[in-house]
Amino acid sequence: MFSYCWIILFAPIAGFTILSWYGNRMSRERVGMFGCATVGLSFLVTLVALSELLLDAEKQKGAVSTLYNWVTAGSFSLNLSILIDPLSVFMLLIVTGVGFVIHVYSIGYMREDPEYSRFFAYMNLFIFSMSVLVMAADFFFLIVGWALVGLASYLLIGFWKEKTSAVLAARKAFVMNVIGDVGMIIAAFMIFDHLGTLNFLDVFTLAGEAFRPNDDAILLITLFLLVGAFAKSAQIPLHTWLPDAMEGPTPVSALIHAATMVTAGVYLVARCHVLYELAPYTMYLIATVGVVTAIFAGSMGMVQYDIKRVIAYSTMSQLGYMFLAAGVGMYSIAMFHLMTHAFFKALLFLGAGSVIHGSNDEQDIRQMGGLRQAMPITHITFLIGSLALAGFPLTSGFFSKEAIIINAYHSDMGNIVFWAIAVLGAAMTGFYIFRVYFYTFVGQPRTSVHAHESPPIMTAPLVLLAFFSLTVGFGGYMVDDFLATYFGMHMPHPDDPVFETIGVGAGLVGIAAAIVFYMTGKDRLEFIKQMLAPVYDLLFHKYYIDEIYDYLIVKPTRATGAFMEEKVERDGIDMAVDQVGTQVREVSRVISLWQSGKVRTYAFNMIVGVVIILMFVVFQ
């Protein structure tokens, strides 16, 4: 059963292998087609698995397909297996579907890059890694996929290795994610210690009997798993790598933010919801960190000028909403927003890439303006993505975000504080994304660069993503029905017209504020900047978190390393080793005086020795 789903893994890893070995010998057209075809094949197989689940309700309970037994030790067995169930297929649709669209877009965006084949090889590796993570049937291979995603992100963020900033950003992302990997490994060891297995189905079956709610063991396990989730999904305090990840090519940003890497943390919480429901304290922590991250990232996005960086902070903020939903027990809603977000966030990043491509690699929105005439397709699709992100009525983001906001109050674990902060975040979202829109597409051009529309190979994916950004929100009920088998519950639909109106109005207020400040009131905007200069500087410098980490962690670590190198390694270990050689040499030099090679010296020594022996015998 579902044995054909192994093709989902084999196709992209085959693409990575072939493009790595033979890509330089292939034409650019063949490289692009081959790289896209492998991901497209994975998507088609995922559609087949989806149809099988929909047609057979019995299979929705989940099935494991084992390739072979990898390790057996006593009663412990570790199989190379994949788990096919509604949650994994739902994630695979996003990973392979949106990933395929981004691959197609990359054919045009990366056409002139000298490392064209290497780029597509890394992109295929990314899709393979994320697929391993999603399809893993146990915690061991989940961690393998988790680490592979970190490796792939390192390779892609630092793809332009001649740029120092890109290399540093890749290293930063890798280090942050390794912190998460350590948390995952510790959690896996604790799970095995308490349950004797790492298999998902067995762990979730045994957990209810092995752990009492909020006992120390389950709290530690869920917290260590959460370290991995927060690191991968860039939540406070492990968030600083994500904005810097914009140093990679724009399709990489879209792939990381929309379809793969950063959504892994939300998937992890959803996959392990049985464990988290035994730890309500941890769930409150998830919701709290999520809602704080939502406004924390949103506030920074309001003052940034790099078009990709603003969208990156938007990703952090929207992930915060997903964690808020998961933290209050609304897992289906979290996954629903993950799906809608995948479409409109991919659209926004690829739209930004189209703007950058058509503006001679310019990313500062202050150097743009008036692009709606020069780039009509990019303009209208970016506008659709912006409306969806802001939760404009009847767009996809409207349905999923409003479901989160209303349930932040009405769910069993919700409260008025979560709801109020979520509403504030919605207003921020409308403001910062339309700030980018007005700076980029409206008004007069602020540069002499002659912008131009991107080629059809880039605009066609934008149109497709714009269509889904407008329509997938109407499929919320289908998503709920599909995932209800796994989560054991349906999405609630509270009837609260007042709170619903406030939630919708918040996004509209944010859009209206952007219109007021950036279309009609630039003088007032400058006045407000001057009046709130300390706050503006705080937000512009990202709350000085990087500087704080540098002062508290990086510099002490470097100083400790320098001290260890100087005092311990050089003056300690190296000196001790050198002294051994020095003492042997000195002893050898003294001994060598007795081996002069002169016969009379030897005779004299013999006589002295005989005299000493005789004196000892006589006087004893």
C-alpha cells in the first residue's frame, strides 16, 4: 500500500545526483526542464496518493510503507519507512506543488547565472529533504530530514558564494538550525527512553498511558521538540537568521518561506499534537510565542526598505499566527493558514523577484516607484498577493487569518489577550505590505533605470499563484474534512459578528493608514518619524537583537576561544609537548658527554670507577 509514493523521494534526489554530476555537460534548457520535471513527477504522484485517500476513507487512518529493515537490536527495530496519511499528503501537495511552480519561475530568473545547473541541483535537494521530513514514519528519519533541510538551506542561501554577506547569512542560518537539531535529538532520546520506540504510530498510541498531563517528562519532551520547531520556523528568540536569508536568490527565498523550510515547525507541532495535548503548559507557550512573534516581526516590517526583507518579516509574523492557532488547539486552522500562506507568500516573493529582475537587481523600495505601467502583470499579481496577506475580504488570507483571530478568543485555550494582539498584528500586516506596494508600484519613478516586465516563464507562475491566492480560501471546509481524520476534530466556526467585524476591519485600517501616509501625507509621515525617532530607530535596527546576541554570545565565545587558544593550547598543551622534547634533548646531551669516542677518557673513567668500588669495599 502506497509503495509507489517512494517515487516522491526518488525523483528529486535523482535530479540532484544527475545535475550535480552531469549538469555542466547539459544545455541550460535541459537542466531547467530536468530540474522541473523531477519535482513535477513528485507532485503528480502526490496527487495520485491524494485521490486514493479521498476515495478510500479507511486509508485515511494512515499507512506505513517500508522499503527495508535498517537496524535491529533486540526488541528495537528501525525501518526505512514512509508514512502516508492526510497530514503528510497535505504537506506534500504544498511542498511539491508550490515547489514545482518556483522551479519553473527559476528557469527565467536564473537564466544568466553561470552556476545554473548547481542551482537546480540544490533546489532538487531541498525538495527531497523536505519530503523526507514530511514523509518520515518515525522521529529518527524526521530528524534526518530536519538536518538535510538545514544543509540544503545553507547551500542555497550561500549560493552566491562570492558575496561575503551571503556566506555569513548561510552560516548564521545553519548555526541557528543546528540549535534546533540538538533539541530534536534530545527529545527523541527521551521519547525512546520512556516508550521504547520512535515510530510515530506507536509513540502516539502509547503516550496517553505513559505520561500524565503536564508531568515533567512530557513537558521536557514537548519543550525540546519546540526548540526545533522555533528554530526552523524563525520564532522568538531563534528568529534572527530568517531576514538575513534574503541574501540568496529570490526563488530560494520563496521556496524557504512559502513551501518548505519555515513551515516545518508548524508541521512538527501538528504531527505531534497528541504529545502537545498532554502538555497544556507547552501549548500556552506556543500560543504566546506565536502571537508575540506576529507583532514583533510585523513592527519591524513596517520600517524596512529592502523589499525582500519586508516580506521575510511578514513570513515570521504569519508563522506566528500559525503557532497561535496550534497553541490554542486549532490544528486544522493552522494548517489551513499554512496552505493559503504558501500561495500568497510565494506570489509576493516571486513578484518581488520580478521587480528586482526588471529593475537591474535593485531591492530598495525607495529607488522604485511607478512600476505598474512598466510591469503590469507583476503589478496586478503583487497587488493580489498583498490583499491576500492583509486579509482583504474574499481573498484566501481573509478566510484563514480570520479563522485564527476569532478562535484566538473563542477556543477553549483562547483569551482576550491573544485575540487583541492578533488583531493588532492584522493591522500591522495591512500597513507594511501596502507600504511596499505604494513605494514600488505607485507614484513617479524615483530612478533613471528603465524597468521592464519579466518574461512569460516568470509571469506565468505569478498568474497561477495569484489565481490560487484568490480562490483556495473557499476550500477551507474541504481542508477541514480532509484533516479531521488525523486531528480527530473539525474546525470550529464561532458566530461572533462583532469580533469578526473588528478582525476584518483591522486589516482594512492598516491598508487605509498606508494610503494616508504614503499617498497623501508624506509630510506628516516625516513629522511622525521625527517625533517618534527613538521608536523608529529601535524598529529599524530590529530591536538591536543581533547586537545583543553579538555582545552576550558571539563576543564572549570568541574571547573564550582566543583565551583557550593562547593560554590552554599554546601555553598549556603545546608547551607541555615541547617540554617533553626539550627535556629528552637535555638529558641526551648530558649522557652524550660519556660517549666522546676517546679511548683515554674511557680508560680514565674505568680507573675512577674501580677506585670508587674498592673504596666502597674497603671502608664498608
